[in-house]
Amino acid sequence: MAEPEKLPLSGIKVLEFSHAVMGPSAGMILADLGATVTKIEPVPDGDRTRHLQGVGISFFPLFCRNKQSLAIDLKAPGTRPAVEALVRRSDVLLENFALGTMDRLGLGHADLSVLNPGLVYLQLKGFLSGPYEERRALDEIVQMMSGLAYMTGPPGQPLRAGASIVDIMGGMAGVIGVLAALRERESTGRGQMVKAALFETAVFAVGQHIVQHGIDGQPLVPMSVPKRAWGIYDTFESAEGKAIFIGVVTDTQWKRFCVVFQRQDLLADERLNSNGGRVDQRSWLVDTVGETCKALSTEQLLAKCDEAKLAFGPVNKPEDLLDDPHLNKDGQMRVMKIPGGATAKTPRLPLEMDGRSFTVRDDPPAIGQHSRQVLATAGLSEAEIEELFAAGHVLEVAP
């Protein structure tokens, strides 16, 4: 695994005990930013997420890029010294197993903070402290509980978002907590427990709607219902039937729209001079704008939206992004090799720092690919490492 150089979290060592999406996404962000993240996997089959099918086939390779893999039997008494050696040399431990699992393994915060008082311990769960904290949760469940699914689907038809957004946002929230805890450690010298959870993450995402109801007291209406704050904020079709979302959200943008799309008649209509007026006239205005768009080819429509400096974008499928010129500029949409031989493009982390971007440096690892290297770095002797391999407590698979 290549050593990350000149990256923000270079030198930070992370132990990851996780599966599925929430924990691995937190580990991926830390790894993308330069931390050395060691994923702890069970012997002999590794993280169960490796073996998912269908929509889960992408979970392991995407969220485990840039990581090391140590395959070790945590329940074997002979592995305890190795685990403790790793903990002593780590800055962060993150886990998203069922509540109580790490405690039963002797790897809870209370035990490990004695071994390493500076350890930042990230616990990723379904719920934060409160009556629900012992419940298990999934992304879909908290989307339903939080009202996110209600606000997404048509009336009476709650609909989950089309990606694991709460898992990923929860992982991001955990990373924010870790970075804050590392900052506090600089002054206190001590680590701490950090918690992030799916339910509270989903509720945070719908905070705008909660506050809206608090202000006006009106029943909330799903976002799928055309109750717009702007006169033109809709999906329109080109001559070829390509759907393009267009937003005209200021009076200045409306004037530019009318000029560029050669609709002087609309510009002269006093009823449309303000956004409020355009909202009032939506019953016919949206159809009129739709006719104007339908008369243009996709290329022409996109070009005119760009010329008018509108907010716009084509309605794409995820696979349409593989050749997107913006995403692929300077090779940012990089190809990674997946264990088993397949390859796939993967998006970069969605931020830049001082002109730097963060993406795949190392392919997702094979089961235990770095076991020997990790144990040696932790200070185990060659004889101790060989003993663990001979007993079958540690596994190493070539990529």
C-alpha cells in the first residue's frame, strides 16, 4: 500500500472494525485524506460485505479503497497481544457493529482507553443516547422514521432516497467528530468517545422541514408536490425527449431567460415581472416554457441555459456520469481494480484543499492482504507473526 504523502491526515493511524456502509464510509474518508486505515476482518472469509450481491456488490470496493486489510480471529486468545499492540499505536478506532459487540470482545471504549488514553473511539450506531439507543437500525428505517421518506415520495407513498445517503452522511458526521476530538487531544492529551447515529443524521437532514412547520404551523407537503417557491423550477424536455431540470430563481435570471430564449412576449408581460407573479401564473407559464424548450435540441437547450447563466442540469442515470467531462477532468474519476479482477471507475471525495483533491491511491485490498505488514509495524517479531499464521488465527491473501 502506497504511503500517502503530503495529505492532511498523514501520520494518523486508524483501526476500523466495521461492515456495510456507515463505518466503512467513515474509514474511507479518513483514508482518502491520508490516514493509514487498517480494516480488521474476520478469518477466513473476511468482511461479509465482500460477498453481497445486487446493489450491495459495490459496497466493499468503493468504501474500502485506500485501506489496509488485517484478517485476524479476534476471539482466539493468542491474538490478544497483537490487537493490544495495534491499539497502543493507533490514534482512532471506529466501529459500527451491534451495540455491545465490541464490549464482549474486550474491545470497548472503557477497556481500550486504559491501554491508550489518547485513543479517539468512534462509535457509529442506529441511535444516539436515549430511549431508542439499543435498537438496531438501517438506512431505510431511519428514512421512514425521520420523515425523509415522507418528504421524498408522492403523497401517501413514502419513498427512500436512491442511495445510502443516511449511512454516508452518518459516516461523515462521525469523521467530523473524530477531527474535532483529535483537535481537542492536542490540548488535553486525551482521546474520547465520539458517537454518530443514523436516526439523528436523518433528522438533521430534514431539519429545514421541522423548522418550516415550527414557523408556519402548516402540515408539511412532500417535495414531490409542485408547490414551488419559484416560478420556474421544473423538469423540461428537449426535442429528443431528454429531461433537463431548469431553475429560474431571480428576476435577473428571468430577464436573461427571456432574452436568450427569444421570448420578448413573456418579458413584456407585467404579470411575470416578479418571482411572486411568476409563481401565481405557474398554471400556464410552465407549459409555455416547456413548449419553448421542446422546440430545441438537447445541445441547443443546454447551450442556451448556459448562456443565460441559469441553474440547470440534465436528468442523468448514474452510469451516464462515467464519461462526464467535468468529473473526468485530469483523471479525477479514477479506475480501481477490485479483488477478483473486475475494474470500476470511482468518484473522488467531494472537496478540495489548497488545490488538492482526494481519490483512489490504492485499490481495495484482498482479505488480509496486509496482515503481515500491519503486525510487523505494530512491533510483533517475525516469530510471533509466524506463530499466528501457523495457528490459523491470521490470514494473508495475495491481491
